[in-house]
Amino acid sequence: MLQKRIQQAPAEVMPLQYAVSLLLCLAFLPFQPHGFEWVLGFVLPVVWMALVVSVLATLLLYRLIQAGNLVNVTSLFYLVPGGTAALDWLVFGNTMAPAALIGMGAILLGLLLVFRTPRA
């Protein structure tokens, strides 16, 4: 909620946030086992996570916080599990259990209630 009052542009704030996060990750790197192969199955998801999920999603979040009602912005986080399940179905063909489908329906119904326009 405090971010709504910050007047700095996200392009000014994000490099510092990511630099601090990178330094913390690098500080813990010597204590963690790691190994990977530079294949497309590794590089493509890393690029997707770095650019789309991290940078673009954060810029979108800042834009929504700056322009919109905070309740509406935070309500959109409830779409993450449904979106992930939809991508899992589209990409890998995994189906959801009936209880999960009912839960996603309940989430969508709740979001409809949050985003409905009040009657005059």
C-alpha cells in the first residue's frame, strides 16, 4: 500500500531491487550445489522467467498500483493459480481435478463481484 505513494518511476526503482536480489543470491551461491547444461530446455525458461515473469510482470504491477484501486489490483493475484492451471493444460495436457475446477469457478465468481460496477 505504501508503494502507491511512491512517485519514483518503476524504471528507477527496479534496477536497485534486482541488484540487491542478485547480490543476495550470489552471496548464497557458494553454499548451494548447482549444475546445469546450456540447452534450449534450460535457456528458454530462464529467459522467460527473467524477462516476462520478473521484469514485465513487475512493471505491470507498478502500473496497476499507480493507476488503479488497490483492492482491484490485489484481487488480480487470485487469477495466478487459474492462469497457471490453464497454461499447464494447454502446454502439457494436464487436467484439473473437479474440486480444483469448482475452486477456480469460485475465484472467478468472487472476482466478478469485486469488479462489478455499482448500480446507480
